[in-house]
Amino acid sequence: MSRINSNVPSLIAQRHLGVSQRALTKALERLSSGLKINRGADDPAGLIVSERLRSEIAVVKQAVDNSARAINVIATTEGALDEVQRLLTDIQSLLVEAANSGAFSDEETAANQLQIDNAIDSITRIANTTTFAGRKVINGELDYITSGISSTKLTDVSVLRAKFGSNPYVGVAIKVSQSAQQAQLGFAGTALGATGVTLDIRGPEGIITLTFPASATTAQMASSINTQTDATGVVATTSGSGASAGLRFNSKDYGSDAFVSVTEVGSTGVFTVKNRQGGIVNRGVGRDAKATVNGISATSDGLKLSFSSTLLGLEVILAEAYGNGTQGLTGTAGTTSFAVTDGGALFQLGPQVNTNLQENIGVRSMQANKLGNAVLGYLSDLRSGQRYEMRNGKFQEGSKIVSEVITQVAVLRGRLGAFERNTLETNIRQLQITAENLTSSESVIRDTDFAAETSELTRSQILVQAGNSILTIANAQSQNVLTLLGG
């Protein structure tokens, strides 16, 4: 049947040609853009998934940048702390040198004091001038702010880490269940025999040997022992009076590392010492306090408590009268509390903004009047006109302060180094792996497979060419009607 008003073969050819031309256009678009999905109509579900993946990739990369920037902050801080440590080492050397007073003139001592003053001023200057992007990092700006600390119970508080989350403050409740003790030995006798006694007295600082005549009283013995306290770390006191007079040996420090040893030389048997339990021994040791922080056991060293959890890290020194049980530890008497209200350096290390993906770390002030502690003293106490200046001759006290400050700075550097190595660097590596996998997933969904698209382009080109040829033939078929008319 032949018709000329409706050329159905031509319409069919046109439809297929249009399909082929659209496929050719899509292949050209994908090959030119490199993307399999250029608009929502290309793959609605794939577009939704790929856009979410793109968003995740962006925030993961930003988290990597955040961690890298945090490393730069840590590097800047540690560089300044390294210089502070060098100055502290110089101060320690100057103290030891000046203690050699027999070969050191007053003028040389004054020169050393001037160097110490300059070094302390330099430490404070470094604290006030070390900045990162305009923010000072070791002047106390990154330290924590506390409220409600009882000075009669806590001598020194150092907050190392605190996570506030959505809370305005972090509460800290310390409960001491066991008092700290000094090492102690007691001598309850009054007679030293016909020839007196010779004693080896040993403590954490060293050992001395003292000989006492038979006529020596306990008060005289205590006075002689105490003149050597710096060499032994042992303090002697008298106990009782008259027939019950005795002698008590205590370590200066508290804790299980403190000890007292009293041994009679020659073993005449006239000088026996006993521990707190009444046992006859020649060595006694101290005891560490036991305490909990927010219901979790803290590590103790004498009167010093250390605590670390995922939400809080701190170090405190108990006041002596509180930590040794003088104030009483029964009921609520052994409990004290305070709050961490603000401060610290908050680092956003994860791709989502929540507490689990943030780290908050404190950096104490490096100013001279903040370095040290209330028990030993502060670095500023070594300046001219202060209680431990060289002119006062208290070289041992000054040396102990500097040793404590050196330890504080070294521990801070170690803590920052551990944070950089174990938290920031591992976080970067983990996030980079995450970014790689997310990018790979997004690529599978959205990127063009050039091998497949090139084949599709070739196919579409051939179909378009064939369609044009077929359309020409279909349009020519209508002319065959003229043969029926005798044309």
C-alpha cells in the first residue's frame, strides 16, 4: 500500500535518528567534561549520592588542613619552649658555679646573679612575644581558668586537658581516702651506753655518719642531725620528755619513694629504732596518698596526684595539713572540689563538629612567676632582691626550683610532642585514607569511563550516519508513486 500524505518509514527513521543524535550529544558531553553525571537528569540517585560524597570529601580535606595547622601551632610552641629550656639549663649551671663559693669572689657571684636576672627576663619576654597568627601561645592565653580552689586543701593545680562539650564548665571533685605519710622511725630509749653511739643516717639525699657521746641528750642529737638535713633529707625531732623522752626521724618528703634508714655502727645494741607499727627495723618508708577524681582513681606520688581520662587531665599537689590527714579525712572532710571554667586550645580534628572529634589541650604560662610551685617556690624567686637570690646563699633551694621548672617545661614539651605524634599525625594519615576512599567512590559514580564512552561515541556516530542514509531512502520511496501515474 502506497501513501504520500503520511510517510511512516520516514517518521520511523527520524525517530531513530533523533535517539542516535541525543546519544551522540551525551557521549560528546561526557567526554568533553570528564563527568558521567552533568545534570540531575543524567542519574538522579547517583547525583544525590555523589554530592553527599563531595561534601564529605571537602570536610575531610578541611580536617586534614586543620590538623596540619595544629601541628604548626605545636611546632611554634615547642620551638619557644626549647629556647626556654636552654636558658633554664644556663641558670642551673650558674647556680652550681656560684655555690663553689670558696673559689668564687663576691664580684663573680654578682655577675652570675646579673646573668640569672637577664635569663629570667628573657624567659618572660619569650612568653610574651611567641605568637602564631596573632595569638600568644605560652603567656597563659592557652592555659585553663579555674574557680573555687581551696588553698587550704590544694597547694598547686595544673589542668592539662579538659573537654567542655556543651557544658559551661568541667567539675572536678577530689576525694582523699588515705593520707600521705613521711617515712618515720622512732627511738624510745634515753641512754646511749657507756661509750655513746655512732649512727649511719641515710635518706633520699644521701648518707652521713654521726657519733654521739653517752651524755648526749635527744635534743642535742636532733640538732646535730638537722644540721645535715640538706645532705640526707632526714629531719629529727624530739618526742616526750623526762623518762619518756625519745627521738623521731622523719623524711622531708612524703610518699613511697621517701625513706629513712638509721643503722648503729658497731651494733652495741643500745640504739634500736621502730617503725609506726612498733616493729624493730632500721629502715622506714613513706606512703602515697590515695584519692579519686570524679570517682576514678588517681595516680599518686606522695602529696601529688595525677589524673587522666578522655575528658580531663590534671595534676594537683595536696596541701600538707590536708594530704597528711591532719585536717581529718573522714566523712566529707576528705573531699574538695573546683571547676574548670574556660581556656585551653581547642582543635577541630574531624569532619563533623562534635566533642568526639575535637581535642582541647592546655599550655601553661612560661612567665617566671608562674614556673615552679607553691611548695618549692617560683623561678622569679631567684631574681635579685628575692628570697633565693645568690647573695642569700640558698643555692640548694634555688637549684631545686630550677630543676622543678626544667621538669615542668620538659614534660610540657613531651606532652605536646605526644599530642603531635600520636594524635595529629595519625589523624592526618587516617583522614587522608578516608579522603582517598571517598574520592574513589565518588569517581565511580560521577566520572566518565573514557573507554566505554569512546565506544559509545563511535557507535552513536555510526548510527547517526546510518540514520541519515535511511532517512534519505525513506523520503525517496514516496517518489515511487509517480510510476503508478505513468510519470
